[in-house]
Amino acid sequence: MNVYDAARMSDLLAKEGYDAAAREEDAELVVLNTCHIREKAAEKIYSELGRLAVLKEERRAQGKSLEIVVAGCVAQAEGELVMRRQRAVDLVVGPQSYHRLPALLKEAREGARVADTDFAAREKFQALPAPTKAQIAARGVSAFVTVQEGCDKFCSFCVVPYTRGAEISRKVESIIEEARRLVDGGVREIVLIGQNVNAYRGEDEAGRSTPLEGLFERLSAFDDLTRLRYTTSHPVDMTEGLIDAHASLEKLAPFLHLPVQSGSDRVLKEMNRRHDARHYLDVVERLRRVRPDIAISSDFIVGFPGETEEDFQATLALIDAVEFASSFFFKYSPRPGTPGAEREDQIDEDTKRDRLARLEARVEAQRRAFNAATVGRTLEVLFEKQGRHDGQIAGKSPYMQAVHVDGDEGEIGRLRPVKIVAAGPNSLSGEIVEAREFA
Ligand code: SAM
Ligand code: SF4
């Protein structure tokens, strides 16, 4: 979502006459779009700001200026504190207020110390300018579209409900309009995003509440749009309708990122996840019934307060039962203001590290096996960019795997059948098997 927000902030600033600087040293304005999800991400900002403060002084000595803006969830969570910790910061703007950037910059220039962290998400999307065709083309074949923001789930480890606010869904019409513009600009894959994307319930033109699959149906009708994806979903919001869409909508990719976090019912309850391991396994089973080749990925947290070795073993057992195509895994990071952070039964760092390594070994083995199993198969690859070597192009399989082939740049933006010949640690390689254009 930060990638999407950064693109929208660039669109907004381009209208004000800003251009992207090739190097940071040449910039007159630097916006740090920050993440607060784990402590490491949040703390990184201050070392980055320290560096920028030095750059600002250097520029000042040359008679030039540098404005520093902190945006995103650290801005939301820490507000004015950011400016107190680093005096060089001119403006702090939360994720729901960045549509006001031009006006806020003006205030800052007039000498005010500005921190805008209001929750006015509904206003935001209406106020943002649309990107130009050139901006769309420069960003490539695959584009994110935020359809839903915020979260009402309050998992006990997570800051999102506090930084992104309550769940809101954008109106269908505004999403369709944005998607239309992207496809006209050359986009061939749209990834619908939201902190809780499958909780999406947006109003359509007739005022009816529309679920996520309703958006997919509408978008499927766009001729030049080849592929649809969505992320991130919560297991309790995987409705029958959405599961069935994986069978009925050809453009909906057979891949689902569905974080489970833990395989222990006791830990899941304490995480306030609102589902148990059985529920998760049932959802996976139903998905595989309607779409047997669907690839599933997950997020895992190890070392949540009170997690025992037995709890951790339950997570490993769930991993064995599901066979994930890929996964992200994190050590629990206590976040200020969340219930998990208040607990006294925090897990020590060594145990967290040890569990993370064991979990990583298990999910990485599954990822390698999943990739190896595609060797010899022919997959539809959407080509997105040039590869690392001359004459090479790169794209994604339906299962989110990176695929390289020898091929012409003209294939970028097209969906081609590719015979997979080898699986490396991070990508597959293959050959285009037939010239017929799918897209
Ligand atoms: N909404 C998504 C969901 O319900 O799973 C996830 C959103 S969060 C931005 C992405 C991932 O960060 C989570 O799935 C979780 O695994 C991880 N995460 C969130 N808070 C964390 C914390 N305090 N410590 C470690 N990992 C965390
Ligand atoms: Fe955070 Fe996701 Fe839980 Fe919401 S559902 S609180 S975003 S982990």
C-alpha cells in the first residue's frame, strides 16, 4: 500500500510542478513514506532522517533548500514527536491526509510546524488527481489499486487499526474509473489492495453494497486487462462468493495470500484472530476444491507472548498440512499501544530467533518444492520488464513466481505460454512455446 500511496503522492506533486530527481542530492523535496508495522521498520526512519538532516545543512550552505516530509504510518503513530526527535523535518503527514500535501507544504513554508494526522480517508480518494498516461506507462504493466483501507479487526499484535484507522471501502464507480484509466494507459494486471481487502463492501452506482468479487466481475469485462489479483485477505472474510469467483472468473489469478500467523488455536485466540486452525484449513480446502491449482501463501509471527514450543509445533504442523507456495515470516515485535505489547510473558530473543530459523527452513523447503514442481509445465506468463541480461525479459506466472525467458521487449505487456525449463532459488526460467497472443 505504501507503493500505491507513494505513486499517488507523486501524481499530486507532479501537478504542482515537481519532477522526480535522479539523485537524492539533487532533490528539493524528500518524502519518506514510512512503515510502523515492526520496530525495525519504524526505527530505520530516524537514521535515514539523520542523514537527510546533514544533506539539508549542506544544501543550505550552498544557498539551496531541501524540504523533508515524513509520511505514512510512523507519521500517523508519532505525529509531532517526529519533528521533536529530528528538527530538520518540515512536515509530518499521515496516510489519510496526504491529499492535502500541497496546502500543507505551503503552510510549512510560511513557517508553521505542521503535523496533519487526521483520519479523513473518504475525502482522500476524491481529492487525488488521476495520473497521466505517461506516468502510468512509466510504472509498468502491473498496477495496484487501493479499494479498501483501515482495519476493524484489532489483532492484539498489530498497529494497523491505530495507524490506518477504521475500515472504509471506496465506491465501485471511483475504482472502475481508476482501473479504466490504468488499462487505457497500458496496465494489464491490476492488484486490488487493502489492509483487509476481502472485507471490501463498496457502494455501487445504484447504492447497493458490493463485495470484492463484484469488483472482479466488473473488471473482468475490460478486454485489455489480462489478470486480476488481490491482497491482503483475512481468513474470516473468505466468503463462499469470493471462493467461487476463483472458479468462475478466468482472469482472477490462482494465487491467494492468506495470512494465518500461527497454527496454535490458543495463540490465535490470544492474537484475537477470530479464527482457529481448523477454519483456516477449511478455507484452503474449499479453495482447492473449486480451483485445484490455487497457490497459497501466508504470513507467520513467531514468539508472540506466551507462545510455547507446543504452540510452535502446531504452527509447523499447519505448514505441513497446507503446503504453502511461499510465505513471509516475522519475529513478534511489540508495538506501542497494542495489547500484545503490555503482556508480561514476552518471549526472549534467542527463542524467537531459533523458532524463526526453524519455520523459515520449513516454508522455504515448501517454496522450493512448489517451484520445482512447475518445471516441465507450461504456464501463462505476463511479461512485465526487461530481464537482467541482454535479450532477456521477465514476468510473473499465475502463481506469482518470477519467470525469465529469452525474448523480445515487444512481448512486455503480453501474456504468453511459457514452458518452464528450470527452477532457481528465486525465479524460474523457460521458453515461450507459441506465438499466439492471449492478451
Ligand atoms: N491484514 C493482514 C492480515 O490480517 O494478516 C496483514 C497486515 S500486516 C501489514 C502484514 C503482516 O505483518 C501481518 O500479517 C503480520 O504477520 C505482520 N505483523 C503485524 N504486526 C506485527 C508485529 N507486531 N510483529 C511482527 N509481525 C507483525
Ligand atoms: Fe492487522 Fe491484519 Fe489483524 Fe487488521 S486483520 S489488525 S491489519 S493483522
